[in-house]
Amino acid sequence: PTEYTAGTWKYPVAGYSIPAWQDQVIYYITVEAFDKAGNTSGHLTYSITYDTSGPTSVIQLPNRPFHKFNEVPVISGTAADPYTVKSDLLKVEVAVQRLDTNNYWGWGTNAYDQTSASWTVATGLASWSQTSPAWIDGVTFRIYARAQDRSLNYQSPVTSFTFAYDITLATSVVTLPAPAITYYSSLPTISGTAFDGTSGIEQTRVAIQWISPNTYWTGSGWGGAGQIFWRLTDGTTSWTYPRIPDTIPLWLAAQEYRIIPWTVDVAGNESTGTVKSFIFDNVRPTSTVILPVHNRYYRLIPTISGTSFDGISGINRVRLSIRDNFTGNYYGWTGADWDFASPTEQWLIPSGLNPWTYTGFEPKLITGRSYTIVSKSWDNSTPE
């Protein structure tokens, strides 16, 4: 029985109750009307699907912890009402939050100015998408998606995915050979550093160019002219080369080389760093004592003089020592005076490089004794 009033009926009435509806069950409701004369309308049957289970959604893009420029033009994913008996999907909604301020993107204002989630309806159901908001370099975002079925059930909990937007290129620098040094006489390894402030360094490589023939190191030899080979290093933010099985090139004297570092960050941004050039010089310089002349006798010798030469990197410094062959002591500073008092060789600094001169020692020379003068020089591949 039902309660009937002015053409409208309802159930239940006193003494009866509504059934305990069960989730994901189809129910059939049959009604029949009678008039006072006993005429009947016949059976009318309606079906309803009782559905209290929420649908699901999956975010497929973004899909990595870090993304670079133009990788996320849209937010997209899938959704389903994954039951045998169901009411099916009604819509999918999307919200975007920037985590540095916790504000949400306002789909109407086109700004991150909302203090609570601002939802917009995506295009599509089973496969859905939404044009992305304005991504900001160096900021971490959280994407939210929620599906709703035709029984008006929202999924719970909502789906989320967090990523950082990184469009800034990493930086890399060669530290050996050092930035301020042009010439090297030995270089068994190359080293450097790299930095990325958002996603971090994924990989570091170097290209080694022999400048004059314009060839690049393959890891074991020099390649064809102009063909670049990017060789993997050991380490990322602090790196060295060579990495096994590569070997360091056999550097040739008087040749110029260029080291080019390259990095890719975790977001996928590729960049070349600060280039370093150097000239290899393993040819020893020369120095010669001109005055006094070897094995000559002198009554006066106020100045020792000489020359030095290096044809690649140039002379960096000259030193000389003066030995009293009678005592075996060397001329140098005693702490109180200049004299022949040291049993160990003392290297004196002359004036000039090529030519060079040294004075001030003559008052300490003793008649009848012989002295040995030794000079040596260093080129700019071995600076102090």
C-alpha cells in the first residue's frame, strides 16, 4: 500500500519500511494503480541502479618527478567506474596547486590566487585531458584529479601527482686544467664541477678538441675532422675524466687543446658549460751563465749574468746558487747577513729573466778560492 494524495503517491506508509538498498545492485520497482470502480492500470515496472561506490582516475601526464619546457602542455589521464553494476562516469575534474605558496590555479582568473582547490571539468571521460596552467620555473606543483559518476559519487581519495618544472640549464666548469693557467707540462686527468638548482645533474660528459686539426678524442684516439665525441665522466656534480675504459690523450708539445663540458639535468635540459683551453708544454727550458766565464780567473766580479729560453710557454722564473768549493757552503741569508754559511743549496733570485743578473755577493768572496755557480729556470707550464 502507498499513501496517495492529489495524484501523488509515496512509499512507505505506516507499518512498512523502505528496503535496505545494497551497493551495485539493480532494483526493479513495479507499481499498479486502482480506481474506486476496481479498474487497474496494469503493472508498470521501473529499474534503478543503487551505486554508492566512487569511480577512479589516473594521472598519466605529468609522469616524471621533473619536467622541462613544453613537456606538459596538457594534463591528461584516464578514469573508470570499475564495477560490473555501475552508474558510469559523469565527469572528471582537475585542480593544480603550487607548493611553494600552497595556492591553487584559478581557472577563471588565470593566476595562482586561490587559497582552496579550484576544480575545472576536463575534456573526455575514460580518456581525459585539460590544458595546463602557466608552469613556473623552479616551482614544484601538485596535480589533483577526481572523477564523479552519474550517481554523483566522487572518488575518494582523489588522485594526485607531484612534479617540479625545470627549464633552467645546468652549469658546468672545468677546474683542471685550471681557469687561470694556460700551460701544462703534465695532465693525467681532467676534472670539473656541475650544478643544477632544481632537478639536479643526471649526467656529465666532456669533449676534448685538438684545435689545430679540429679533431676530437674518441676515448682511445683522435676521430675525424669536426666530428664531436662526448665522453662520459666519472661523477656528475664533481667529475673526472677519463672514465674506464677511456684513456687520457697523449698530449703533444706546443699543441693547443680545448675541454668542453656538457651536462643533462634530471628534467632533460642539455647544456654545454664553460670551455677551457690550454697549451701543452713538456719541453724543458734552458738557462745559461754568461758571466763569469767557465774556468776563468777574476780579480773583480761584481755581477753574475746569464740568459734563459723557452720556445713554447715562456720563462716563468730563474734561480741560481753560488757555492764556495773550499768550505762546501752556499751563499744565502743567514738571518743576520748574506754570507757563505749554509751547507744546503740556497736558490737565489736574480733580476730579470732573459737576460738576468745577480749582484751583492762580491764582498763575501775570498781570494784564492774557487766558486761554482748553478742556474736553472722554469717555464710557464710549472708556475710557482
